[in-house]
Amino acid sequence: MTNILEEIIAHKRKEVAAQQEQVSIKALEQEEGFEKATRSLCSHLQLPHASGIIAEFKRKSPSKGFFNQNAVAREVAEMYAYANATAISVLTDQQFFGGSTDDFKQARAVQECPMLRKEFIIEEYQIVEAKAIGADAILLIAACLPADKLKTLARFAQSLHLEVLLEVHSEQELEGSLNEYVDLVGVNNRDLTTFKVDLQHSLKMVDQIPKEIVKISESGIKTPEDVVSLRQAGYKGFLMGEIFMKEPAPGQACKAFINQLQITHKAEK
């Protein structure tokens, strides 16, 4: 792990321990969202006319700082759904990304498409919390977890009817972390050790992922042509956040992108 990733995980351990003292697992299980049926991210990404865009709500990043500090999750999520995003991702880490579980709950309240809780998950407590706030899927990052721990967390998530997106950056991470409880694999084009982004990374790794696994490309997607190229290679989902969130109206930026994507896709046929 990089210094920044180590720093994030070290802080997360303290944060989760403090949260558990404030709100117990039993209390989380009493939340309204805990009993609600989940929506399948896998199924929605494979619908015939799905855009495949997983539009992300995040205010900042460790490498670039704030790019939309005052964005309102409820408003952005509503516009993402209106723009025909297939799913919505909400980054809930506060310390490094400026997010919160409240952002997630705001977004969940205004639309019905599948929602991914984007978080540095290291304990089962966070998975219970994800279910309680209305998540349909969670992210498990191979670079943050030993393979056995990742498998345990994935199995637990599935027991709560949450789908599991495994994020990898290398073939070694994929081989070491892929297990029978993973529903989707996301290839992060951003190297978490250097924060450098290379879209070719997804194209190089696509054949390493089992054909039956739903594939998602993450980070660095900037143009409709990028999406078309990745889709032709075998990807069904395209996680995009910063390109929308850096704009004054993220939802409108998302709509314009998806409209252009439809035009580009027709032109490629």
C-alpha cells in the first residue's frame, strides 16, 4: 500500500472503532433501510439499453482536494437518475473524500436505481452500516485487504443480500482476491500508489477476468469514445465521478455525456 492508502486505512480503523462505540450493530439492524429489498447492480448493468454509467457523488480526493465542496447529494442524485445513469455511487469517507453516510441516505431517498456504497471497508460493521443506509452493493478493495479477510467480508455481504464489487489494479491482485462471493470486478485505472491514471489498464486486464463476471472500468474515463471502446472490450459498467462533480451542475454534465454517448454508440455500429 502507498503512504496515502496506509494513512486512509489507519484512520479508518480508528474511525470504525469509534463508530461502533456510538452506534451498535444491533441499532443498525433496527434502521429502516436494513429490511428493504436490494436492487441488483449486476442485472441493471446488463439490461439491453443500459447506459452502463455508474455516476459517482464525491466532493474531493486526496490528490486534488475539493472540486465541489457544496454539492447537495439529494439534488445531484436526482439529476443523475434523470440523466439515465444506470447506477449511483456515493463516496462516504469523510476524512479524505469529504463524504458521509448522510450523503448516501439523501441520495437513496430520491431515486430507485441500484446504489453502491463507495468506502474503504475493513470490517463487517461497515457492511451492516451499508445495508442500514440502503446500499445495494459494496466495494471491497484488494489493495486494502488480505485475501482471506476479503473473502470473509464478501461472504458476509452476500448474506445480507448485498452485491460485492471487487476492485483490483493488477493481475496479481485479481488472482489473489477473486472468490466465489464476488459479483462484479472493477479495474481501477488509477494506481493507488501513485494516483497516475491510464485507461489502457482496463483494456489490458479484461481478458484476465472470468467471462461470467460483470466487469466495471473505474477512473480516467473522459469521453463517450472511451466508454464505447471499453464496452466493445467487454465492460458493462463505467464508474465516473470527477468528470461530473467538477462541474457546477454535475447532473447536467452527466446527462450531456450520456446523450453524447448514445449518439457515439449509434455512429460506431
